[in-house]
Amino acid sequence: MRRADRPASRGLQRLGWLLVALSFPVWGASFVIPVLPLPLELPQRLGLSVSAFVASEIAFWLGVLLLGPTVLARLRRPKVHTGRSLAGRHVALLAGPVPRDARLLALCQALLREGAELLLVGECDAELPEHPRLQRLSSAEDVAALQAAGDAKLDMLINAYGLPPEGQASALALSRAWLPALAPGGVLAQLANALPPAEAQAFGSACIALQREHRQQGLTVCALQLAPAGGDPAASSDFILQALLARRRRALQGRGGQLAQLADEAWLWWQDRRAPPHRQA
């Protein structure tokens, strides 16, 4: 791992989150100060308001920088129409038992467009033409069949077996079986359709637990909820690629503002802090 890509230390992360948290009340106060009954002239109140606004911006961005390049990258929206954003990456898509999902077909096309070496596993490839960077496997159950795709480790694994509601339970078990094929520092994306709050919480918690189990390998697990089928397939594929490149640990299509992303990062960081260290059996 390059030095610039290393996560910030725990002490710097605490300070970063503290600065980010303090920046919001200071930012809000900058709008309230001019109308407060303070014993100051209006120009003085305006000056104090501007100072609070500038201080809040400095605290926010300094806090984000202290959180490290990993968190900073998750707040940016990667470009996924360059034709090279995934060049040289080995990606496997476990397409699931439901054939001809337009979102998965669009995802395959986007992965190939961006230069990925794609291993497509499943039956949704009927409408996908042959491509020099495309290999196919008929079943995801036999992990040993991965040898047919060569010896290169996967950089990214996308599991779409959780898109049908009844497939949620088996999707994580299938991901566990495929994890040995991922290179250290790899990314696993668990896909699901938009879920009710209780089910979404369970889905996110299961993905967090899976990442904790493989923390030493540098695994990132992305819990991604897609818009329902019938929407724009290209928008869904862009959402998945952006989440993979930014290593977003939790994302809901259509909810992508920086404030929402920062809140998710803070919540995940707090969950990691509360969790006891995982011990391998």
C-alpha cells in the first residue's frame, strides 16, 4: 500500500471527526449572529458572522483531511466514463439466478467499457456479445471453477445474488466462499434492491460484520442498495462503479450528497470503534 493511501491513525481520526462535528454548530451560528441581541454594532456582528463562517469551513476541511485519503476519496464522486477508470482491474460479477436483468447487463457493458477484465458468473449474459476481456462461468457454486479464468487474483467482486429478496440469506454465504479469490485490499460489493429500514439495517450490519472478520486482509465490503428494476439501468451501473472506486461501505442509490456520505462514514467509524477485535478461529 502506498504511503499516501494509508488510513489516518486513530488519534488523527478522532481529531478529524471532532473538527468536523464542531464545524456544523459554528457554521449555523454564522447565520444567527447578525440577528442576535448582542451589545455590538451591526458591522461588528457582521464581521463576527463572517469570521465564524470562515472558521467553520477551515475546521470542516481540516477535519476531512485529517480523516485521511480513504475517507476523502469516499466524499468525491469518481469519474466512470473515462474508458480507463478500471483499466487492468480483474472483476468478477456473480450475476445471480435471475436472467436478463437490464441493470446487470448495463453493469457488464460499463465494466468492459472502463477497461476491466471481467469474469461473468451466471445466466444473465444471454444478450452480452463476446469480448476479448470477458470470460464466463455458468455457476457460482463451484469456486474451484475459478481456475478456468486464470491465476490472477480478483481486485473486485460484485455479488448480485441478493437482488431477489429471497436471495439475501445465501448471498453472503456465497461471498464468503469467493473471498479467497480476492487479492489483499480487494473490494466486495453486495447488491440489494432498496430495502425497508429494518431489513436495510440488517443488511448493512451483516456487511460490516463480514468486513471485520477480514480486516487484516484489507477487505472493503460495500453494501449497495439499488433503485428498483425498471429505472435507468445506466444510472444503476454508474452508481455501482462509483461506489466501488470510492470504496463506499454503505450507499443507497439516489442518496448521494456529501453530508449524507459524511454521516454514513461517521456512523461506520463509530461502529468500528465499539466493536471488539475479531479473532480468527
